[in-house]
Amino acid sequence: QVQLVESGGGLVQAGGSLRLSCAASGRTFGSYALGWFRQAPGKEREFVAGINWTGYSTGYADSVKGRFAISRNNAKNTVNLQMNSLKPEDTAVYYCAARPARGSGYYSREVDYDYWGQGTQVTVSS
């Protein structure tokens, strides 16, 4: 069982930056693939970024490529999402997710993940 707790959300002006963190419990965190998803009001939850268990494989939604960066620290049981050049359309509740996996790739579908955090609100003003 893994418990995930996100932090770092808030209100920022367009063009600004935020860094989201997700702290995980569990001794096998290093064997998990991790991801960030987001859900805007009235929209379905969508994939933002994913990272494999080693941290060497990452992937991003086209809408955030070049602006967001996912990273992990297995010693600290954390996964981060650095968000730069934020736009109003990035406004959403952001969720981190985890699944046990020691493969070479990351995962981009909701159904691929077993554990979810409660979410943190990110609001970007224009």
C-alpha cells in the first residue's frame, strides 16, 4: 500500500512558476512508476507527465512539453513537477499517481495507476 500526498499548489500569474511535490509512504517507493495528472473544471482528468522507477525515462503531454519537468528522489520518497511559463489553461487540480513497475517506460493512462493522491489546486491568473 502506498499513500501519496501532494503539496505546492497555489495561485500564480501567467508566465510564473510553481513546483509541486508528492510525498509517498512505503518502503518500495523506488520500484514504482509515477505520474502527474490534472483535472480542470468540467473536464476529464488528463495525463501531464510520467516517470519510470529509475527516473531515466520520462514523458509529457504535448500541452506541457518544454515547460514542465518531472523528477523523483527515491531516497526521499518524493516526485516533483516543476512547472514554468504557466498559462491560464494550466489551471486544474493536480494529482500524483503511482503503480508498482520496474519496466523501462512510464505510463500515461489513468487505468495504469493503482494509487492516487488527494490533489492540489493550481490556479493561473491572466
